Amino acid sequence: MIIEDLVRLGKPLLEGGMDARDILELISDVNDEKVKNFFRHVFVVELPPEGSNDAPVVLPMQVWGQEEAKAGQTKKVDFKPDVKRAIGTPFVLPTGGMPLSPQGSYGIPVYPCYDRHLGTEENLEEGKKSYSFRKSTEHVYQFLYGRLKRTHNVNPDALPLMQIAHLIHAQVSSMPVEKGSKLLGIIILAQTHGASSPYSYSKDPSPYVIAESNQQHGKYIVPNFDKILKAVWAAKFEEGASIGKKVATCSICGKKGDVVASYCKAWPWALPEWKCPLPQGGKKALWVEGVALDESCYKALTLGSRVFSALTERIHSIITREIFSPVNDIEARKTTSRRKLSDLPTIYGSAYLLPVHDESLKDESLRQDFSQKIQAMLRRPPKEGPFLDKYIDTVTGFDLFLPEDIDKAGFRLTLIYFHGNPGRGDIHLRAFIQDIIPSTLRKLNKIAQKNAEKGVDLLRALAPNVSEKQAAYYRTMYRSIPFLLTRAYGGSYLWDQLETAVRRKRLDIHRPTSNAARRMNSLIPSLPASIFELNDEVIFYLTFLDFITEYQRRLATEDAASKDKNFSEERRSEMTMRPWKELLKIIEDGPIDELRYQTPAELGFGCGALIRQFGRSYWHATKVGKDGKDFLKHRVLTFGTDLSPEVLWKRGLSKIFDVEARYEKIHLSDDFRRRVGVTLTEFDRLREEIRPNRDAFMAAFWSGYTLQGYDKSDRDNEQTQANATQ
């Protein structure tokens, strides 16, 4: 189960793989984009030693960060917080409920404040003024008291709380009014005395300094990261115990002792607000009876889940659109393409690393190596230069950085895809793929990159004047394996096929061929107006055919032909064909004695190329003014005709000589006649194989039809008819 994976992920990092500062940065929200503006207003109250007569001091309000111009936008600025200073004040924003009310447990007295707390009364609605720090000291007191009661190892009654509240009230009231933006901030009660105090004094102003002390002149308040982390962990476990605690055996490690329920905020996918996964029907007293964790496993789950969340990304938009597009209906696909991306469910992907054997990480050097790789994945470098080939989003569909030497170590990747709202526990799992060898993803990435260039070559063949922007768009699509699989098989089959690919099993070509043929045939009624859409389908089909051929040759290790016993290896091979350029050269210019089609797909390609070649002569012969007649539409696709291999043979290829006799302007070369004759003979030879492979024949037919004459100019095509006439 996923919880067990996250515990396995977090434990090595806890057991010496990461230091306290790195862990605090990970398990808090200080690096999250949504909290950056809280560091615009930092209020620090320096507390006196417990039991002394000294008064608390509120230090001048600070701004932890600076405004920076947004990349490529000279007039817009963005606030960049000072994360190093923020790590010493770790906090987590509430993900549900009422954020203005105290929630959960706090490790140290660091509390986020919202606009209702800091905003001016004039800017607040009447019902919201009851929270305003500017309105009264009592509001500040209630804010602090409610949170201090939930803070680990802090007794609010032992603090001069009303005095502290008055100081904060006075400082907030003196803040200038900022128009057009919400006021956010944090309050820090800095306790620097005592063995467990989270802060201390230092003469050196380190990058992590909280503030310059008012009570100790010439010194600075700095964080004690180890003590802060200890307090945060204690608060996390207290938070888990609030839902359920007992003496029992841990569900993960098997140790006996105090255990708490896993259904809590440590793992946001299992929030108690969503009762579906709880067999007890949501009774709090019984939650600990489900998955119970001891303190070490609970810490590991917390850390592992934060790693998981940090590695979670949205999948690329081109994949999302494709997932929700009908696979074989062109008109419905157009409708989906016009929908706003925001109208479609957002799908997320995440990947995490696990050791093959947990015992191996008992070795300190291996544990450090594992930790370094996880941190490299978290702090991924820019997607450029020497790091570009370390990203494998071409395989996963979302940005994922694989660090150096990960292939040589005893690690495996797990991929998870889902949609929903984790903050509400509303998760819909789409795929959970375990035990992936990292080197397989790298090899798939290379195949995908090479495949994209083949797709662009096809695009340039069919549209020589294509812009670089359009070529780049095609390259983006065709280097994405999830996109290829979705368009080929359909959105409902994506995850099964992706798992098949990353496990190096054989991919089935039957369904992609069938879907491609149906899409192409659906364009027939609107030809020739739909020729550009037909070209697009041909580009995709041949590009995917190249991809699957290369994949089967280089990666597929499964010997079984298919899970479907009725779909043999022989039938699958009959759907494939030689590279289109090679095949087209043989059909048009190769020795006629060597013109032999190996599969029904190749025969379909040849039929398409020859009919298109003859069609140019027919168009020229029927030309009146500027327009001629399209042979395929005028002679083959009569009213109500369902285009099929038999129809192409009866009304298309076999009628070429009859049509030539009727038009004086058509003069076919002997070479062309012989090639048509050989193709008709091959049709008779392969007739029994064509019937079960109709889709392969038709998809290849349209490929040959659109690509014939790609290397000749429009003038050559019209005037010389590409070798069809003399």
C-alpha cells in the first residue's frame, strides 16, 4: 500500500540521511509558493526568561525577502522570500476547515496571520472585524491564547500574554495602509532561555538569523534547528494521537508500544473528512484500529508524504486534453479541443525512489547516497544544458529529474497518477506503477526523442512550408510517450499501456491501428477539404508505428504475443510495414521484379500511392478551368459507399485501365501499368490475410495516398503527373 511505501521512503532520510534543517524545510510550508506573502510582515516578540521580571519586547516589523521583476515582464514584480530565515520559523498552513481558528498542534509558537487579523477596519466587512488586531488587544490575546494551548511544551498561563498582545496590537495599528493587496504575516514568540528553547543568542549574524536582539545588545536571535525539529515531531505525534492512540503493534514495523492512527494530517490522502476508506464508518475511536503507526513510522510517514507532495506535478496539458478526447471520432475531438483546460479535471503525477532491499540502507554510505538522490530530485536543476537529458518527462508526462548514477544503484521508481483535491481527502487514483527500473525510463526517453524527429520529418514532407513554431509543437507532442499512447489506444487505456511500456512488455498494435483507420475513414465525407486533418492522422499513425517498432526491437522482453489468445504474433506482424520512404521508393522507382508486398499493410500503402499517382492524371484530364475532378471521390466513393479494401480493388485500382481508355488526355507509362498490374496480383495473393487486417490495410492506404509525390514540386505533380504519364 502507498502508506507503507511512504514510510519506507521517509525512514532512511530520518536515520541520518538528512539534517534537521533540511527536514524542517521539507515538512513545513516555508518553500511553498502560497505562503511567500506571509513573510512580508514578520512580527518577532522576544520573550524574557521564565520567572524573571523582565518585560517582553516586540522587535521592529521585518520583511523577509525582496521584490524581483518577473522573468520577461519588466513592469510586474514578484515577492521572493528569504527561505533560509524562514526555515527557522516552520509552519504549515491549514488545508481545510476555518484557517482563522486554531487547528492541529504547533511545534513552536510561530503563527500565520491573515488579512482579517492585520487589515484595517475600513477595509474589513462588519462580520470580519471581530478578528482585527487593530481593533483591540483582546482580539490579539484570543488569537495567541487559542494557539499557545495547542503548542508543544508551552503553558500560555505562564506567559505575560496580555502584555504581549498589547505590544502586537500597537505595532499592527501603526502599520501603514497598503491598498490593493491582502495583508499577511507571521507572529514569532522567540523563547531563547531554557534547555528546550527553540532559539538562542549568537554574536554572529548567520543567514538563518531571526532578528537582532533587544535584550542582549550586539547579539542575534538564531534558531536551534535540532530543538525545533524535536518540538515539531512531538507536535505531529500529538496531532495523530488526538484522533486515536493506544498501546499496540505498529502496522508497518511490527514494534509494540504507543501507536496512533494513520488517518490524519500526516498523510493528506487519508483525511478523516472522507469516510470511504474507513470500514468503521468514520468513528474516531476506531480509526487507530485500521493502520496504526508508532512514533518512528509516523515521523517517516510525515516526511515521506512531504517528499511525495514536493515531487507531485501536473501532467502536461497536451496529455490532459488527449485523455478526455474521444479516440475515434474526429468531430468530438474538435469539440474537446475547444474546451478550456480549466474545464477538464487536473491530473497529477508523482514519482518516488525506493531501495530494492531496505536492509541495504543500514549501511551509512548507501543511506547517504539514497538521501542525496532524493534531495537532487527535490532540488532539480534548471531544465537546460547538461541537465536536460536527466529529465524524463517524455516518459512520465510531468517534469521528473533523475540524478546521475541512479541506474547503477539498487533503487526502483514508483509512478502514481491521480486527480482530485488532496486537501479534502478527495482523491481518485488513476495509476499506481511500482518497481520501475530507472534505466528503462532513460531508454524510453531516447526512443521518444528520436521518434519526435521522425514525426517532424513527416510533417515537413507533407507541409514543406511549415513554421518552426508548428514544428516545435509537433516535436513536443511526439516526444511524449503518454500523449502517443493516449491518442493511439484511448484515454481509458493509457495507464495500462504506460505500465506495459515501463515494464518492457510488448505493446499491442491492433487497437492503435483500428483507431487510426476509423479516424481517417471518418474524414472521407469531407474530402478534399479535410486533407490537412488527414495528413495529421497519417503523421501520427506512421510516427507511432515507428515508435512501437523501435520499442519492440530495443526494449520489449515479453515473448508472449498478446494477452488475447486469438490475436497471434503473425497477425500482429501483418499490420506493420517497412519504413515509408523505403517502401514508397520501391513502389514508384524500384525494379518491378522486386515489387512484392510483405504484409497487408504494405499492400494498402501501395494501393494508396498508386491511386494518388493516377489521381493526378485523372484530375488533369478532367480539368475544366482551374478545377479538375478527384478520382477517389468521383469514381470510387460513390453515394453510400463504405470505403474498404474490396471497394478500393473493385472501383479503384482495377478500374484504372478502363478509365484511361475513356480519356484521351490520360497516357499511362508502361512502367506504371506494370506496377498497377503487380499490385492487383498481390491483392489476389494476400486476399485471405487482408480480411482480418482491414484496419491495417486502410490506415496504410491513407498513408500512401497522402505521401505519394511528397518529394516533387506542385508544378511537377500537375504537369508531369509524377511518372504516371509520358
